[in-house]
Amino acid sequence: MGVLTRILVNALVVSVAVLAGFYQFYLKSLLLRTGISPARVIQPLGNEHCKKIPKLQACEELILHQPSGLVYFACSTPSSRAHWIPAMEQFNTTGASFDDYVATYDPTTSRITRLTTTDFHSERGLSLHGIDVVASTLHSEHLYIYLVNHRKPLGNVSAYAVGADSVIEIFETAVGSTTMKHVRTVENPVISTPNSVIGSPDGKSFYFTNDHGVRVGLVRSLDMLGRRSSSVGYCHIDEGCKIALSNTFTSNGITAAPNGTIYVANGIGGIVDAFEPQTDNTLALTDSIKTDYILDNLSVDADGQLWAAAVPKMWSALQHMKSPSKLSPSMALRISINTGPNAFYGEKYKVSKMFEDDGKIIPLLTSVSYDSERRKLYLGGIAAPHSVVCDL
């Protein structure tokens, strides 16, 4: 065997070994989480007592105000989502809606109220993604609303070239009000690809996830293959913005528990990470919770249990976001402290499937919140033709 032949054979052997290792340690589990291999079978669960809310369309995230039972939704239109979802590199500004809105749903009356604002004068309007609603420390009826606003770029620059000019908007309102007052637009280079946000009760600071390291470009595709480029940012309106946690993997939903723990969904990795905020507002990892699903937004109920919107079949989800008329299965997970016998063997958390649907009740669930006092489960989808409330 010649020298060149031996080199080629050795290179082939090394390449095969690398590919085999990549498949065994990453690709195999990724195919499992995406529902591709083995092909995931959808088994309807928890969808027998559900009611559609047709007027609340394309609501990417929703927040429950537990004391009143009101639910706050950040909504758009399905037709707009088919053109404009910066997180998915859908950048057709001509088909996008920049007149998105926040609405409330009252479960006692089924009344929907679209909150109006008379003092928000941005020419680029509102194109909404994540939302948080936080009661003021000074008065519990006074609320701050934090919104991820994916504005189109200024001038004649193509969004396909530079991405969205995203910011965080802060509004204030009162429980049951029909209006919201604009407080501030927060724009900063650190706010590059924001997805979800959690705000403070003083209306001045917030954490948010950047779901990618760059706004556009082929390098974004490497994120699906394990590239750790996303991050969690922190902003204070008087002090500026900073990266609170860098080099994360596909950070998506973010929520906070009453004890101050911050949970971040590692979307493609199917992991929820728990963090403790430090005195300098950076985040220290305290725990990781593994699931077998792609994850989106998170919430914590009044009993302290964590809820996650999950994606059973990634390929159909991608097709649904491009063409909202196509159905995509939905799933909601509840994550709680494991009190069963296997807790002794290190299984600290129990991941329970609480809702599963083939997409006819709601396609591509991106947000879930459970009212444990009233036993109602709220579901929203980024391009869904309606939102849903279920008795659970």
C-alpha cells in the first residue's frame, strides 16, 4: 500500500469515527427530540374540555395574572407570521404586521379586551414576540408590561441583509384597564435577537434571551448543530445593558419563580436550566432539567410547578410557521419535584405530559400557563388561528 493510499485510508477511518461519534452523542438525541427518528406518534391528552378563542390569533406568548385570573396575550395575525418571524429568519417586511397588540382574556365572562395606547408614536409600530406582565412593588393593581418588539430596519435596508431592529418596550397599565401607557423603548446592541423577556416590579430592569448569536447569515445554521451562540441579557434603564450569561445553546423561553430562581429553556437541547441571579446581575447555573422535546416558552404556576410549551414534531412546526394553514402537533409539559420512589436514585424532577394534540385544537403551541387556583390551562401559538383555554 502506497503512502498516499495509507493517508487516504487513515483519513477515511478518522472521518467515519468522527461522524459516528457525532451521531451517537448529538445527532441521535437531536433526531429523537425533533420527533424524526423514531417517528413520534401523537396521543391526544388533556384536550377534551377545551374552548377556542378565535379573536386571539397568532399570540406567541401569554402571561397569567394570578390574583385576577386575567390572561395577557401578545398577538399578531397568522398571515403576518408567514412573512415576519425574525427568530426563524422570515424577513419579508412587505407582508408583516406592525400593528400587533396586547389583549386580555377574562375567563369569568369570556371577554376579550384589546389594550389601546395613545402615546406610543413609533413609525415602525409593534411587531410582538415575547411578553411579561409584572405587578408593581408600590401598588399591586399597577402593572408593567414588557414586550419584545421586532421592528423592521430603518431606511431602505433589506431585513434579509441586516435582520430585525429589535427592542424591548415597557408599558404600564392597571388590572382590568383597557389602555396601556408607554414608558420607554429600550434599544441596545446587547438586545440583538430577543425572544422572551422577564421584567422587574419597578418597571426599570429586565432579563431577556437572545435566541441566536447573530441576526442573519449562514453561521446561524450551525446553532442547530450544537453551536453555543445564544445568550441571556440584562438591562436597566438607568445603567444600560450587559450579557448576563453567554455562550448558551438556543436559549428561548425565560421565566422567574417567586423565590427568584430564573428558568431558561434550551430550546433545541430540550433542557430547562435553573439560575440564581448574582449581585452583579449575572446568572449562576444551579440545576438542569432534561426533557425529550424541543422547548419554547416557560411559566411557573401558583403551586411552584414549571410549565413548558413543547414541539413534538419539528419539521411540521417549521412548515406551519411558513404556511400557518398547515397543522402542527402541540404539547404542554409540567415539571415538578419528583416525590416518587425513583427520586432516591437521583431523578430530582418529574416531567409530565399534560396536553397533547395533533394540531386541530391548537397548532404549534408556543406558550402555556396554568391557573392552578381556577384549574384552567391557557395555550397560545405563534401562528395559530386562535388561542385556547382548557379545563384541566
